[in-house]
Amino acid sequence: MCTPNPASDLGLVDANSSCSCSTHGHSSNPAAVISLAAKTEDFLVTGMTCSHCVASVTEELSLLPGVESVEVELNVGAPSRVTVASSATLDLDDVRTAIGEAGYELAGTER
């Protein structure tokens, strides 16, 4: 019986595993997964109240060069935490502009 390999959930393959499921369903293309060397940065954004707000901010930030993923922790009535994973440190003015394009305001960073 094949037991799940926790590393396979991340797209990683245990080279010492004799289990044939450790490579099942995973791409061998390293560009298909988020870089393990990605930098994550947290930003605080004001004015977000719903899933449309989350989608707008996510879309604009995703357009910045090097951005690999965007996660939003919506906090209605207070600044929402936006975590961005990117291949390099993002320019704060670019982040501020992208958030402004979405219709919201950068309230601060947690760098």
C-alpha cells in the first residue's frame, strides 16, 4: 500500500522513496511551482470589505514583475493583511500604485 508523502503535497519528490505515487500528478517543470526561494512580504491595506475587494487587490498585485502569489486576510473595518510571494523584494511605490489602481490604500508594511 502506498502511503502519502507530505513532501509530494508541495510538488517535491523524495528521491529515496520506493513509492510510485510520489511523482504521480506532479509536473517535472520547476517553473510550474512557486519558487522555494520566493520572498514573502506583508502589507496592510485599508478599505477592503468583500471578496470583490480581495479579487481586485490580488489581480493588480499579481501584475507586478516577479510576483508569484498573493494571499489576502480580509479584515472588515480594519486593515487587511496582504501577503505577497515574489522572486525579489518588491518596490514599495509599485505596490502602493497597484493597490491604488485596485481602489484601496496601502496603510503600512510588515517588512
